[in-house]
Amino acid sequence: MELMERIRVFKRTTDDWYGNYKIANDARVSDLVEVSVMQLSPWPLGGLTKWRVCVWGNDDCGLEIDILAHDEAMKIFYQVIGWDIVNKQKLESIGFVAA
């Protein structure tokens, strides 16, 4: 099985992710997080593939959720990138946990 590369999108946040991404020389977009979805290696037993949707600041603060079904992972990814503002409390309310 070929692994899917990670898909990344940067979204606005009002939380402190202990380092938010910033766009150089653009004060209008100063607080961003990276939202990504990726396929993890197949599990050794049973050959199941796991998917991960995660949200990270630019250092070591992140939340993530692991899912067995590709369609469900993509549904969550699209849900999160559809939000105007991506914040920790809202992510935790749909099952994200500290990474």
C-alpha cells in the first residue's frame, strides 16, 4: 500500500499555540496554525491503516485525532479547515487530544 503524503492548510487562530505561525511582512495574518491530514504506516497486526488529523503551532504544541477510516479522517479534516477560527476548545469538543 502506498502512503499518502500529508495535506497541509494554515488557518487563523485566536489561541496561543506556544508559537503561532506568521506570514512574514503581513500583519493582517499574524496568528496561524497548521492543520494536516496524513496516512500513517499500516499497523503490523491485521494490516490496518490509520489516519491522523492534527493541528500544530510552530513549535511543540499540537492536538490530534487518529482514525481508522479514510473517509472519516477526511470529513474531520474538511470540517476543521472550514472553520473561520481554529481553537483548542473547539477541537477538543470533537475528540482531538494533546499530542
